[in-house]
Amino acid sequence: MLGKSRSTTVPQNVLVVGLGRFGCAVALSLVDMDREVLALDENPELVQRWSSALTHVVQADSTNEEALRQLGVMDFERAVVAIGSDIEASVLTVLALSELGVKEIWAKAISIKHGAILERVGAHHVVYPERDMGEKVAHMIATSVQDYIEFDGYALARIAAPSFTWDVPLGKSRVRSKHRITVVGVKCPDTAYTYAEHDTIIQRGDELLIAGAEKDVEAFVQLPTTHG
């Protein structure tokens, strides 16, 4: 993810432009979080399909600054431009929202060049859903990682506990000093995660939630999770 510093205020209403799979997922999640959502799309079928699930759904040309002005998008502190396949529409929409003074614009990009253009015309945050998911799946396939999130060179991962951590207090396994990894939480089978402490004893079959620099996490997840 690329971006500038983000606002610390919590938006009560959010503009979502584009009702493809990514845009709908964002909009529906915002509604589940009790946020008011105004969703825009040019496609009348998509507008009709989502009109009952979202707060407000409007058919509109998001590249038209005057149309956006009439919809009152200036009243929205945050907007998500979820247009991906039509790069021209994506860029022109971000530009229009920026010129109308929307304070924080998130935009989906399908390539690094697309993302760079979006930033130049006013996007404060650029996201790459396909790339990010591809990286996550690759880590899960190639290692013992069960879940993985990376941001700005830092990573958070959920893994099976390596065998060298079994049956000893966490402090004695020296995970942090040897591997530069912080164990944030521990999960025994069929239980919830608990906060990891210096004297927490890790058992075979436990899951660990670990954090650290991306290169250190990638090295740590290669450690064996069985004896022998």
C-alpha cells in the first residue's frame, strides 16, 4: 500500500465509487460497521442489484465533476474509488474528487503505474487488492504460514509453533533475541488467542501470532514445526 498520512477522525459517511467485487465488499463491510454509504456506479443493473443492501445507491458518471457536485460529495470526508478495469475513469474520478475537496481518497490500482498516476492526481492512499492477495496466498502455499499481512516492510503472520519453542517458557526460547521476532499471541487448539508473555509455555500444536520486519518473519516461518 502506498499513501500519505491518514486522518485520525472516524468517518460516519463514506463515498464508494464502483460496484464491482472490490467496491461491493468495501461498501457492505462499511454498512456492517454502521457507516452510512453513498455508492455510485454507471451501470444501472449494478445500481438496482445493490439498492436494497446499501444505504444510498446512485447511477452517475463519476468522472463528471458537476454530477458529483450535485450529489454533494464534498460533504464526504472519505471516498473509495473502487474502479479497476477502466483506468481512465479511475484517474478522472480521483481527479474530480480531489478538485472538489474530498479530504481523504482511497483508490484501487491494478498496476504500479496506475497507482503512481492516481497518487499524482490526488489519491491519498492507493491499494492493490489482487497483488496483496496474491502475495498472501503465495506465503501460505510456500511456508507454514496460515495467515499473513505485510505493510511497509513490516509483517504479521499466524503460524504453527516451531518445534524449538515447545515445552519451554517463551523467554527461554529467545525468539526475539535470536530471530528478531515478537510473539504477540498464542492459541492452543480449540481455544482463543491469548496474549503472549515472557513465561508463556508453548506446546506442540499451538499457533503463534508473530510480528517483525518482513525479512525476519519470512525467515522465521521456514523453521521446522516438527522434531527430527
